[in-house]
Amino acid sequence: MLQIMRRGQRWILWVVIFVVGGAFVFFLGSGGGGGPATSAQVAVRVGDRQFDFRDLDRVRQAQIAEYRRVLGDAFDPEAARDYLDQMAAGSLVQLAILAGEAERLGLRVGPKEMRDYLRTVPGGLDSEGRLDRQIWTDHAEREYGSVTRFEAAIRDQLLAQKAQRLLTESITPSDAELRDLLRYQLEEVRVAYVAIDPKAVQPEGEIDDAAVEALLASDLARVQTAYDDRKSEFDQPEQVRARHILIRIAAGEGVDPAAAETAAREKAAQAAARIRGGEPFEKVAEELSEDPGSKGSGGDLGFFPRGRMVPAFDEAVFGLETGKVSDPVQSPYGFHVIRVEEKRPAKLVSFDEAKASLARELLRAERGGQAADALVAKLLESVRGGKTLVDAARERSLSIERPEPLRRRADGVMPGLGASKEALAAVFALSEQQPVAERAFDVGGKRVLFERLGGERLSDADLEPRLATARKALLEERRQQLESAWVDARRKQLEASGELALNLGEPGREAE
């Protein structure tokens, strides 16, 4: 339960702290904390704060309202009942911990603060602008059961807000830090790159058997690793080779569906009868089949494993004996007449069977890599001689790519090329004085050389108008991180001491 609660969405906390705080307007407020509750009523207990099922339902209703606002009619509260209960309980735990931590730090909420808060809530003042005690008393007794619990709810909400303000005030990002963050987020660089595929530059000629034997003798472990990495390729499932004749069911305006289905079935049955009577399957398929992909090859579909075809066809073909002709089989495409030509049982190609071909592939890839490295060296030599990378690549008829301007990304992805954090960092380190990277980077299986074509370096003056927004976003992000760590540490202490308990099932049953 608690693990599920920890994974809850953070917006629920704000529903409790702000929507619930303002719920003295909407009567969705979260009560509890101060007044006594019988053990049968307690849904959430955090230290000396207790929340009953009425409190749990208030938060739950706020969650439902928020989900409906976001998802509309697609949200089904009944289907999400258990999840909503868990999330509501987690929200109450979070609120209680924040309020309790505020008290532990010496923060307090006095009667004047509570009265000032209530004055900000529309509908709670009399005609002379004073607190209407009768309105608030009626609301407290109706929604919270007592004035005491109502006051405890206000106090907890204000204490939680104080704890959050304390966290925010402890975070002071400098202007220099904000500028670095903005540069990271906003700066772009334009590049050209040359991507050399080792497979495309492999020397012609086959790898001889002597080289294969030499690799197997000197580095069998390397070949074994290649086999282990690609083992799924050598686990061959059961396969069949089949032919078929497809008769489609006519459709369209004025066509009787039932009559069209009967006609197609009869036509397929006649085709099967002709083949059983001795006519070659290939000849009948070329004459009658309405599958353009296989008609010209006598209906031949080649080898395929289970699951490749639609279920009805799959079931029929794998249940058919080799050489037998099926009765008409209906699928979403129409009616099929099928003959199985050959079956291959499932087979795992062993390492001994695969090692020679794997060694040959490794040697071929090694030769391609060496050729690619040699080409990279020639390009860099030309660059050191004063040429641009673009000119050096053009002289060798190599393809030059100029992608959209790149931005820094935490995952290192460069659209159209692949992902390499190291390569992306190197691109942003290029300058007018050193526009070409000193080495190639492995990206997407290719050797890639980059050249900086341009890009705007943002000055402090460029960033100045954005500092206020960046500071607000960074403060909120770090406050949430700090709050999460703070609350989680306290929650673990409460769990260990048995001071945190949830009871979302039968009244009187508490469960952690």
C-alpha cells in the first residue's frame, strides 16, 4: 500500500494544500488532525493526527473532480476506486507530515492567522465585513463534525504552507546558475556531419577459411560472446512453406452480403476440387487467386512461423498435413484454399553450428571498421591541412548531412543520426577557432565527424529578460525535490516506529 502511495502523482498534494485549503468555499476541505476519532472511524493515522473516512472521501472527491476536468467522460471513478482511495490516503499522509514537521521546527499558527485566513474566503463575512460566526459554525459542524476539527484542518493547512515557504526560502539560485541553465536549454548549434558506415566501405572479397579458423583458435571467447548477444537469431521457431488461393467476398452498393459470401465459398470449394482432381495447384492459383502478391508465383507464400498470418489462416495451415489441400478457410480477406509444401520443426542452432559463420561476420565487420577508420584519418588529415570537413568529404564523394540546429539533450539524441551524449557534448564545445571535432564518434553504428557551421552564443543581455521566469521554475522544481526528500525521510521514520497506519478496508482494521 505504501509503495503505491509513494508513486502517486504530485498534483494530489496541491489538491490537498490549495484546493482543499480553498475548499472552505467549495466545501471539499480536508478535515481531521485535531479532534478525536474512534478506531473504527480512523482511515489514516500519522503520529497524533487522525483522519476519518469522511476526510478521506473529501480528498477523494477533489481527485475525481480533477480527473474529470482533465479526462472528461473517459474517466470512470468506479473502476479507479482502489487507486483513488490509495491516492487520497497518500495525500492526507503528506499533509500531516508537512504540518507535523512545521510544528517540530517551531512554527505555529495563532488564532489571528486563522481569522485572517477565513476573511479571505468569499461567502464567510457578514454584511459589515466581519466573520459570520454562524455561517462558519454551521459549515464546521456539517462538514467536519465539530468546530474543533474544523479549526484543526485550517491549522494543518496553514502549517503545511509555512513548511513549504521555509523550503522555498532555503533555495537561492544565483544569477550565474540561472544563466548557465538557460544557455543549456536555449542555445543551438548548426553543424554538418559525415557519417561513414563500416558496412558500406568493407573491402571486396570474401573472408577465407584460414582466417576464420585462426580467429576461432585465437579468440573463441569473442565469438561466443557474439553468439550469446544474438542468441534469439539462432532460436528458429517451427515454420511452414505453403501455397494458397484467395477468393475475395464481393462487396459494395447493391451486393447481398450473404449471397456474396456463399458465392465466394463455392468458388473456393470448386478450386479445391480441381486440385484434388489432379490439376496443378500453381495453375489453378494463377487462374483464380485474387492475391496479387502470390498469384504470379502459383500462390507460394514461402516459409513463415506461427503468428505471421491472421489467426484463422494460421490455425489451418499449421494443422494441415504436408501435401494436403484444405477445405475453404475463411479469414477477414475472404476464402483461402491452402496446401502445405514443407514443414520445418523448431530448432536451436547450437554454438558449434553457428561459430564459423559468426567468426566470418566478425572478421568482415573488423575489416569494415578498419576501412572506416582509415577514411576518417584521411579526412582529418585534410582538415589539419587547412580544408573544411565539407570540402574534404566532397573531394571523396562522401555524403554530407546538414541537420536542423541541434540543442543539448540529456539523452544525447541527435535527430536523424542517433544518440551519443559524448558526441553531442563535443558538438557544443566546437568553436570558430576549432570548428571540426578532433576525432570521429560512434553514433548509430557509424563513424561520425562533425563540423560547426554556426550558432548563436547567448550573451548575459540576451538572457536577462528570461531570468525571472527561469528563477521561478527552478525554485519550484528544487522546492518539490527538497520537499519530497524531506517528507520521504519523515515517512520512513513513522513507518519504522509504527506511527503511520492506513485503514482503507473494513472499519477497525489498520494495515500498513
